[in-house]
Amino acid sequence: MKTAIVYYSKHHGNTEKLVQAIAANHEVSLINVLDNPEMNLDDYDRIGLASGIYYSNFAKQILSFAANHLPEGKEVFLIATCGNERKNYFDAIRKILSDKRCTEVGSYLCLGFDTFGPFKLVGGIAKGHPTQEEIDGAVRFYENLK
């Protein structure tokens, strides 16, 4: 199955660590949305969307990419890193998937070092994350997709 992961990982590279580990173990095309903001994904069977969480949402670059360039009807999986685990981080991206009639085949969330916004004042939160166990968890998540 031809797979691409479109990702945004700017501040500490937390999300990039996860997708690079997946790509090191599996044949996956990694697409940094900053380098390829209009990539055509029609030839891919399965698409991953990966991002750090900013103000409780995927990065606006990923949301915009998905809304404008995600092909309809694809299998999609989601990966996110965050400073504080909560359950609603996927709401906005899932709305786009629904609008595009895509099938979500799984989601993975783990902690990532976060100094975004007010967390910078206290030296950040979730220091030391993602851990090797969390990175390995992302690889296992990918291997176990439906």
C-alpha cells in the first residue's frame, strides 16, 4: 500500500521524530508541509497527517493542507504530539476528513516537549518527550493500522 505522511514539526521536532522512525522501518514517503504546501497525493492509497498541537489543534498548515489538497475518499491516519494529553485535539482535522469522505483508520497521540506560547515562561512542559518508548509506540501504531 503506497503511503505518505504529511507532517508539520517546527519547534522541537517532536512530531518529526515519530514520522522519521516510521519511515526508517517502513516504506513511507515523508512530506514536510512547509516544503510541499500543495503536494498532490492522488497516487497514494493511505495518507498520514501528523502535527504538533497548537492551541488545542493541529497546526494551521496541516489543517489548510488537508482542507485544500487531501484527496477525497482516502484512508487517513492521524499522529500528534502535545504538551498535555487531552481528547479533543483531533476534532478539527476529523471534521475535514468527514467533509472529504475519508476513512480514518487510526490515531496516535503522545507527549512532546512544549515551549509554545505561555509554556515558554516556565521553561516548557513535557520535557524529555517523546521518549524512545513513545517513538516506538508510533511505529507499532503504524504497523497495526486497520
